[in-house]
Amino acid sequence: MKKIFAMILAALLALSLAACGGDASTGEVVNVFNWGEYIDTDLLRQFEEETGIKVVYNMFETNEGLYSRVQSESYDVVIPSDYMIARMIEEDMLQPLNFDNIPNYALIDEKYLGLEFDPEQKYSVPYTWGAVGIIYNTREVDEADIGSWDILWNPKYAGQTAMFDNSRDALGLTLKLLGYSQNTTNKDELRAAADKIIAGKDNFQGFWMDQILEKLPNEEILIAPYYNGDAVTMMEDNPDLSFYIPKEGTNVFVDAMCIPKNAKNVENAEKFINFMCSTEAAAANADYIGYSSPQREVYEQQPDEVKNDPIHYPSEQTVEEGEVFINLPEDINEYYNELWTEILR
């Protein structure tokens, strides 16, 4: 299976990339920090061969994990989600980009530019976009039970569901189920969402992120929330899996490439971002990871069955009815941390 192979490959990635590409002693290196299972690793080798710049590639599982690491470690390219980009801009953790050195930026569709998290489009270049939904096993899950987020709490599937292992996604989908905004700053509403998750802990086999990529296709669980792009690849691995956007609405997200303030190899970072925005690289990446591409030419060259597939490219209705996470006030971020600690206790 492609994803399982990717997991094995990722474990060997640092060693394999070190065997080719540029000479780190000369400064020809770019340190990239990205989500797990979120790039076609062949592109890293291609970039090295074309530029002579060695890629040092590391992975994170949550935006909060990235935020913590960037505070204490230096990376050249990071790929956070929208709300975390806004937080990092506000806290002066990102540097403005020199778009003269990123000419392929012109290929990004305007609909993904100037969004609330980076309204002046100074700090980020969109990498992918998508939506969160429910992935489930059609052979084991009754069709009458699908359609809502509440399936995660359905006692019929006790021990066969899972929850996100990050506070923003987990509380976000639960807020939607309860009829609240995913960007609420009302502590009573957040408390209600936390209590709902705690009440469902016996139903969840676990709180996971990348582990879901293996457990669902292997049928160790039957139902989980996850992102549309990973749904595409999991469905390739197991044709009994399907995906839906819950009727209560969902999070619509944009992940984007940024350069941290403490980056040591800015020119190489710009070259890497420009490379990933090229039509060849962006098309190969979209095909491999399954996520919706914001690159205009990539979308235009997709076959109709992909363009019109609401899993590959979420529908206009999903986008219009969905919410994009925004950066929350510091006291609310702290309250999220308190609630999350309690949930995982």
C-alpha cells in the first residue's frame, strides 16, 4: 500500500537524502518541516538533483507541535495551517517573502490568496487546501448511521472509532456537532465541547493523527475523522472505505509554505518553495498525496472525474458552509490547552 510504503520510506528519508544532493558544509542545504505523509518524496530528490541543495526533511503531526519546535529550533521552510500562520505572523515568527525569487507564485489561483490568515499575502504561499470529514468502512458501518459527526459517539461502534489527537480539530468538530462556531471564544461552549469528547472516550479506541492512516485501511477501526486528501489515499488502499462531509458543517483549511524568522538558508528556502509551485512538481505532489491543489494549472489539467470529485476537490457548498480556523485570543488558546490536558487525562 502506498501509505505504508511511505511510512517506511519516511523513516529512511534522512539517510537516503544525505547520500545525494548538495554539500551541507558549503551551506547548500534547506531544512524543511512538514506534516507527516504530506509530500511525494521523489520530489525531494528531484530538487536536490536540479539545484545541488541538500534537503533536510523533518515531519510534525500537529500545528501546535510545529509551533513549539519553531520557537526553539531553526527551519527554513515550514508548512503550517491557516490559523497557525496567523498566530506566527502576530508573534513575529515568520519573515516576509521575496516573491521576486518565487516566480511560480504567479501560478497560485487568486481564490486562495489574501485570505484572513495572511490578508496582505506577505508571509505564505498556499501548498494545499481541503476539508475535514468522516472516513468509514462501508462494509461494516450501516448507511443509516452516516451523515453527522455524531457517528463517532454512536455506541453501536464502541471501540471502533477514533478522535483527532490535536485540540483544535477535535474540539472544532465537536463544536460543529453542538451547533457552535469552530472559532468561538465562548468558554461555556468550549466547555460543552470538551465534556462531549470526555463522554465519548469509551467509544474512541484512541486519540490519533498519522496512526489513522494505517488503522483505517487495515480495519483496526471502522470510523475516524480525517482530512480529504488522506481519505483519497486510504480509499485507494482499501476500496471498502468512503468519506463524507458531516451535515453540521466542517473546517475548510489552507496549508501554506512559510519561512521562519530564524531561517538560516533563506535563498534556498525560496528556491524550494518556487520548485514546489511549479506545475510539474505541484501536479506530481497532488497526485501522490491526494490533496486539493491551489495551483491553477494543476487543477486545469486534472481529468473531469477528479475535478468533479467532492473528495479530491470539496464542493463549493462545502467551502461556503465551512469555517476556516482563525487565530484565537491568547486567553482562549490557553483555555484550549487546559481543556485538552483534562480530556487526555
